[in-house]
Amino acid sequence: SNIDMRHVPLNDRCCMSAERITRRTQSFVDDCTYRKRKDTVGLCNWVVTCPQELVGNAEKETLFFDTVYKFALERYGEDSVVAGVVHNDETTPHIHIPCVPVIHENGKKRLSAKEFMNKAELQGFQRDLDKECEKVFGMPKLILNGRTKCDYTLSELQERTRNEQELHAREITLQERETSLRARETSLRTREEELGELEEQ
């Protein structure tokens, strides 16, 4: 993976190593009040895939990731968003936005992943980001497009799965036939050798 500094906060445009991200995360967590438990969640992560309509256009991809990062920053605040890491080395370009689950309450900050990433927020983030992207690109449904992480709709994914299963079954059948054919060939060779020996005798 590579880290695109355009998606890291302005005051952090330098080598954002995993160690640095960890230190930055810890500093955000330390600013919050929370009960120290083994199962305390100190970091949540949004992964937003670049829509197919924009993939391949470097300028639009950059604008998309800038839009997503700024949207997350405005939504959660500079004391929550750790960084914006763009991955271009996998099937589809996407951005990781690690966030410390900071809850602002009565002028104080506390840690609560359960409240930060509840069902309503999961739905709201996508819905509101979709609206923001429509403003920027003038194209509806870039986020809420019915596609999965693999860029397939549910029906397409089911069809793909069925096809893969059928192909796998055919491959197994073919392998079984090839094994049977090899066994027959071996048997025939052995028989021919035996016949040859008998002729010589």
C-alpha cells in the first residue's frame, strides 16, 4: 500500500508510518475519558472504494478521495480522524480513514465505539457521503449504488458465485476423467509390455 499525503491532515504531510499512526491514535485516545478494559475499542476504520464511474481517471479519483477525507474530517473532527490512507495497489482504489471513536458530551471527550459506529451512523455516513459526492460530481448514487465491496450488485455476486461453483464442479469432473484416462493408459502400456514379452518368448 502507499500513503498519499494529500489525504493526511495538513500539519502531518510527512512520512506517515504505521508507528506514527499508532502514536497519533494513542494521543487522541489519551485525550478521552474511558474505562480501561481488555475489549476497549480505540480505533474504528472506514474503507471507501472509488466508484467504477471514476476509476481510471486520476483527476477524478484524487477529487473523490479528497471529498471523502474532508467529509470524514468535518463529520468526526480533527481529534478523531487519524489519517487518510489511499491504496492503489489492489483491485480497486480505496481509502482507509482510521478514526478514534470520540464522543463529545458536555464539553468533555469520551471514548465509545459502540455509540460512534452504531447502525444509524453506518447508514447515515453512506447516505450523507452519497449526497456530498453528488454535489461534487453531479452524479447520483456513487456511494449507494447497490454494489458490494467487490463492485458487484447482490444479484451479480450471486450469479458469479453460481458460475464459479459450476466451473469448480466441471474442473473436478474433468480431473476425475483425466485420472481415469491416465489409469487406462497405464494399464494398456502394461498389457502391451506383457504381450511383447510373450511374443519374444
